[in-house]
Amino acid sequence: MSQKKEYDLDGLCIDLKQFGKFQILQTFLISWPTVVESFSLLQMVFLGYTPDHQCKDLSEEQLSIYNVTSYDDINYEKCHINIFRGLKNVTDELSCINGHNYSANKDISFVIE
């Protein structure tokens, strides 16, 4: 008959000093490339898709605040609003103060495609 040998795993872990400097360094060196790679893959979620857009129209109140007349020409672009003053031959540039209009629905995103 064979004899059963019993091992004391708790005693073995205590004798081996559990988790030392070498194990910490080795775990860090193995895990670090995974962390770096995950961030580079995750950036595509936020940078992968940009829908067409332009600035929202100015309200009647805002048109009166900026003294826009019927002689002036307003161009709504992606990042700013150009107001060409026809009588003065001057162009004023405003930021998109009312936000943006997007060509795609709000529910469509790169994440769910």
C-alpha cells in the first residue's frame, strides 16, 4: 500500500515569505504593457468618429445684441460664426455661443456601430 503524504500549504507560504520585491517587480513588468495598450485601444472610442456639424443659429435677441442688420451676411461654420458687415466691409468672428447642430442623430455613436 502507498502512504499518503500530507503537505501543509500554509506553512509552505510562510516559509517562502509570500509576495516579495521580485514578485512585485515581475507583476509590474508583465502588467505595464497591457495597461499602455488598453489606453491606446480605448482612444478610438472617443476619437474614432466625428459627425458633420456647424454652429447653431443665433436667436433674434442675440442678433440685436451684435447689431446684425439686413445688410449683413451670416455664415455658420464648424467652429465659429462669421458676420460680414456689408456696409463697413468688416468681418466679425464669434465662437459657437449656442452650441452645435449635428448632421447625425444624438443616439448614433462610434461605440454602438
